[in-house]
Amino acid sequence: MKKYKVLITVGLLIATILILMFLNPIHFVNSSLLKLEFIQIHKIQPAGTSFIWRKSYIGGLGSNGNGACNYMVGELRSFNGTREEVIEQYKKILDNNKNSGILFMDGDSWPLDSILWDWRGEFLDQNHIETGKYYIVYVSGKFPAFFDLRCKEY
């Protein structure tokens, strides 16, 4: 009887570790919370802008090795008018949310140690964009990695 309890305990422990490594439910919850946060930005939809592509991301411990998993939700948009007009439309929500931002395809400094740099290339390649009036608006967050294999350094 004691032998079976030990086997069941070991089996449950192994199953828990496998779930955390491959199907980590907390990451789905965290990702959904971030998507809900992004909805506040998406509701704005500045005049003269058009949606092109949306993407979300879980993974990458980043360059600081702090054990946190990076989450990002963002979309590529085109715009007419000026950059300043677009920024003004988003200003209130961006000022109230330190995890959100806008990066324009032309002229902005893109963070090299961030998934945003990879997204920039992917957005450009997938949408056959070379130059023009495009930007990415995004929300990012960091949550504990909890052994999830997606949260390895990139």
C-alpha cells in the first residue's frame, strides 16, 4: 500500500512538471490578461490608420536573465498624416500604461535585445513592406517563467 502511494506521488510530480514545461496554464492566463490590456489600445483606432496584422508572443527570458517570461501583444498599422497625430491619438492610453508603446517603421530606434526587433523583420517580410507610413503599437509584460520551455533566452 505504501509502495503505491509513493508511485502515485512520483507520477503526479512528473505529470505536474511536464504540464508546467509544455502546457503551462498560467501562461495562457497571463497572455489573456495582456490581450485584455491590449484591447484598451485597440479600441482607440486613430483616424487615418488601418489595421494590417496582429501578433502575440510568449517566451524569451530576455537579456537580463531575471527569470521572467516575456509576453507581448502588438499590431502593425498603416497611417496617413503625421507621426505626431498618431502619437497624440494614443497619448492618454500610453501615458497611463507603462507597458505599452509605439514604434514607427521609419526613424525609430528599435530595441535590439527585444522580440520587437524580430517582429519588425517579420512584419516587413510577411506584409511585403519596404518603406512607408507604418507603426507597431504594443503591450508587453513580464511574468515568472515557471519552467516553461518557451521562456528560454532568445
